[in-house]
Amino acid sequence: MESILDKENKRRFPRVELHIPLRYQIRGRPDFNNAICEDISVNGVGFTNDRFIPPLSKLTLELNVLSRSLSPIVTVAWSSPLPHSNKYHLGVEFLELNPVEKRYLGDYVDMQRGKI
């Protein structure tokens, strides 16, 4: 069985924990839904949600990282059910993120990891 450390070491971009609310909209649908962000990197976000969203689905996110509001367009990389719950954990990758916002996010991740 793969340990959490092994999984972390396979990541291309370091993630940091960030427990904040976020909103998402499935592209092409009018409604926004609420979820909880679990972690973030310069390449994507992990979050917990109460509904299954299939991989490759396109979403628009809305989340606030410190004082900055980010609205990236993402694709669902994976979605798995949480044991003993009606919730899912999703990993999404950024498809579109403003370069200024990406630099801000990179600085935030570095600061949280103690690199700044």
C-alpha cells in the first residue's frame, strides 16, 4: 500500500494545506455549488464535495487565498469517494490561471512551506 509520503513525493508541484470554502460551477451550467478546499499548489487544488464530478469535467472555481480572489478554470483529474461518507475528494488541475495570480499562488505556497 502506498504511504502518504510516497504520494506526496510523486507530486510535480508541492501542495500546502488550505482549509477554506470555495465555490465551483460546472462549465455550461448556471448554478454554483459550495465545497471545502483541502490543499493547493501552483498547478491545482484538492477539495471535498458532496457530489461526484467525473474526471475531465471542466469547472470554474472561486476561492480566496489570503486577500486575493482567484477564479481559475480547472479540469477534474480524479474523484474518489470518502469512506463512510456521502462526500468525494477531488483533485483538479488549473487549465487557465492569470499569470499574476499564478505568481501570487506560487509565493503563497513557498511562504507556507517556509521557503520565503
